[in-house]
Amino acid sequence: MPGRRWLAVVALAFVMGAVAGKVGTRYQPTWESLDTRPLPQWYDDAKVGVFIHWGVYSVPSFGNEWFWYDWITEKKDKYVKFMKSNYPPNFSYQDFAKDFTAELFDAKQWAKILNKSGAKYVVLTSKHHEGFTLWPSKYSYSWNAKDVGAHRDLVGELAAALRSNTNITFGLYHSLYEWFHPLWLADKKNNFTTQNFVNNKIIPEMKELVNTYRPDVLWSDGDWEADSKYWRSCDFLAWLYSDSPVKNTVVTNDRWGRDAQCKHGDFLNCQDRYLPDVPPAKKWENAMTVDRESWGYRREASLQDYLGLSDLLRLLAKTVSLGGNLVVNVGPTKEGTIAPLLEERLLQLGDWLAVNGEAVYRTKPWTSANDTLNPTVYYTQSADSKTLYALVMDWPKENILRLGSPRLKNPNITLLGYGALEVSVHKEVEIKFPKDGETRCNQGWALRISGLLP
């Protein structure tokens, strides 16, 4: 028995290593070498993730997560007025940190909500541009959630809850730059000919984060003022892919310097809410937020500021039809709760995916992203290319859906969550839908189609 266990362990290690290339592959600190790394399959299969923006900006919860910068540097009128009307003259942004209490944060409860959302991975902001870390980093001194405010390791709690109670993959967002860090400002003043901020803060901080929490997504940001040479991005990524504890499974985005954006990394997210017209040559992600105006929670938001389920489903359908992943952002409150409306959106998405996930997860783009007759019908296909899926965003008039793209012979078409449908094939495909209200979904429907002609 011990021998069999050992063989099983060796076999598992081999399979895991093969996910990202040959076992023992070492990558050199050049984009040429790093770009040869295969994308870990789990990420392409996942298709749906949840982003969580949480930090000191959740305390004023006004405007957006750039509150500090827009108030102090940009001196935007709405922020200046807000502070003048609600806080004493000498109140600083750092004073908000003591109220980042997270006293209602229950990582297990978050895990339940996230599990019901249908997301296959979660990305938490470990540190945004304000520099405040949600873990007790030895490189953030007293500017972290363990030393002030919550007095807890928030990253560690969520990682443990997700890994113990769900099959969701855990990931972390990390900002490279920090608006007001003195070492950053000094390097910037020197036109980035010095790298004291990178060498003494950012590289050791990222290694601490990876070694401690082992995220399988490292979502980089805050890179755009300098190039990847200044950030030592290739050095770090060569370590991440060759020597780190997540070397075989981790994925990273493209925000590693202004020269790297939309070119390098495991997947592209060239800009927020990135949604190309045609599939890029590289895997990509559409990172978007339920609140149209902010990634962090804001108290002044009204109902009309939030995307509805229909909006999310249309974004999801278009994204996966082009081979991308959709990561849906919510911003928790300073107390550590996910606001009911945001929770509702996640649960609605999860209910829909419970019925229609077959047409989303582990799929790939078809020859056409959407239908020639119905542009709000989007296509995906199974990994083995044997099954076509049609994501129908609008209920067909008179319950008859006409499709122009697929060429079919003796088709078998099933409405997921309902059953087989009547089909006739002429110059176009006509599909008879059931009466409105007889299906399990009242927004967005998915068809499973077989009988494709080559």
C-alpha cells in the first residue's frame, strides 16, 4: 500500500506539473521565455469569476476607490466638499483606517455566497493603490488590517474559508504602485532611474504574499507609469513560474508595465471592462463591476447605478462567445458585509448558471460569435467541438426562434432546463420555443444543438 500511495503522489505531481508545461520547466527573466508558458487549463475552463474590492476607501464609501487620490492630488470638488461637510479640518485619509473595522466580516458566509454565485475563482484586493494591505505584511508597517482597524488577517481568513468550504480557486489582486509611498515618489522623481521602491517594497511584498497565501491568480495593477524593466516584472514572473509554490497553477494578467499591457502575461485585460470585437490571439478576461461608477462600495449609489441580471447575462454571453472570462466585481462595506443588492446579483447569476452552465464552463468559441439573423444570440461550443450552444438573450417573437448561422442536418435541439424543442430546417433554422413562463429562467436561455454539418 505505501508503494501505491507513492506512485499515486508521483502521478498527481506529474499531472499538475504538466498543466503549465513540462515538469521542472524553468523560465528565464525575459518576455520571450515567459510568453512560452502554457496557460493552466483550469483558468480557461473557469469562465466566471468574482472580483472583490475592499480597503480603507470602503470607509468613506463615497465616489470610488480612488477617493484619496481624487481628494488630495486632483482636489476634485465633490471630494473636497464631502470632507469639508463631514469631517474636521485636520482629518487625514489615514484616520479612516481605524474605522475599517470588518466587525461583521464572516469569511464562511462570504464563501457560501460566492459558492452560490457560480464563480469558479475569486480575486480579492490584497492591496489597492492606497497601499493598505489586508494581510499583516511586514513591508506595510502599521498600514495594514492586522495593525489597525479590523486587527485581523482578512486575506488569510477568506483563503481558508474558500479552500475549506468550496471548490473555488483563490486569487489576489495586488497594486504595484502606491500613490503616496515616499520610495515610490522618490523613484518617480528620479524618472525611474532608481528602483528603491521596487527592490525594498514591491518584490519582497509580492513574494511574501505568494509564499504565505499561495494564490492561483495574481492580478497585477498600478503599473502604467513605468515600464516592466523598472518593476522588475520579468525577474518576478520567472520566479513565480519556476520556483514559487504555485508555479504550476498560477495565472497572471498583463499589467506588469506600460510596455507589457495587452501583450504579455497569461491572459489579457488590456483595460477595465475589456471587451474586444473579435477573439484576441491570447486568452483574455473582461473585468467589470456591478456598480457602473465604482469598484468599491459607495453609500450614495442608487438602484439605477447597478447592472441588472439581464446586463450581466449579455456581458457573459458576449464574453464567452469570444473566448474570454467574465469576472464580476462587488465592493463590500467597511463592516465586512456584501450589500443585499450585490448579493442578489451574485445569487441570480448563480441560479442562471446552475441551469445553463453547460453552455458556459469549459467551452470555446465557435466559428461565429453570434448569429447572422439574431445578433443577440451568441454561440459557444464544447471542448470536443461536438456540441454547439446558443445563448439566447431575447425571447423570440411568437415563440419562434430563427437562426441563420448553423448548418444542420437532423438536428436535436434542447432548451437547457426545459427539454427537447421542435425544429425545422429550411434556408434557416426555425425552433419552436415553449410558452413564455414555462422555462426555469425568465432571462437568458441556452440551447444545446447537435447535428452540425461540417
